Amino acid sequence: MKNCARRMRALFGIGLVLTLSTYGLANPAHPVIPNPVITFLGAEYLTVSGSQQTRYYFEVFNREAYPPDMFAASPKLPPCGTNTNASRTWIDIFDQNGKRLYGFCAIGKPDDLNKLWFGIPSNEVPPSWIYVEFTDRQTNTKYKSNLAETVL
């Protein structure tokens, strides 16, 4: 009976260690990176090159959860246009149907996730919902956010 109890405890312990290792809880060197949680901040009306535009601003609410090295300049990875020091992680904004609205390839640190935006001509109706997608180009991992409304 004692041997059975010991075996059960040992198997439970091994299972716990494997579970924690798998989900990054036992290995702080490889923390679990969450999907972004975005919230709408508001809109701004402005003139860009002579045309009336509306910019819709969002923040990544859980930006502190992202390690700074995710946004480090990465000259060994493909450039973003002429930017040969584009960040490791690129951010794209999509409407609810998956149409890409805008993107960022030079976010330098997690704190820069406090004011992401996309713009459209002021006479156009904005999408009802948007989401963002982070693409970590070093690990080839994508992180997709929740849907966020474009109105307060």
C-alpha cells in the first residue's frame, strides 16, 4: 500500500513538472507570451497631404507581458522596405473580415504598444471591429488579439 502511494505521488510529481515545463511556468527563461489584449482609445481627425483623415487609436492593454527583445532591431532578418533595422516583431491591424488596414515594423519596445493606429479617409465608414496580429519573425510565431470596437 505504501509503495502504491509513493508511486502515485511520484507520477503526480512528474506530471506536474512536465505540465509546468510545457506551459513555461517552471522555466522563467521561456515565459509564456500571451495574445495581445487591445482596447480602443479614441479617434483623431486630421489633414494628411491635403485630405481629411480619421485615425483610430488602440492600446495593447497587456503590453507589459511582452519581453523587450521581441521588439529589438533585427538587421539579420529581412528588412521592412528600406528599414534594415526593422524590429523582430511586426504588428498588423486587420478589420473583422481579415482585411489588412495598417502595419508597424519598427516598434522599439513594449511601451510603444500604447498607441497603435490605422487611418482612413474621414468620409469612409470605419470597420465595426478590428484586431491586431503580432508576427515574431525570429520564432515564426503569431499572436492574435481580441476583436475591439472602433467606437467608444
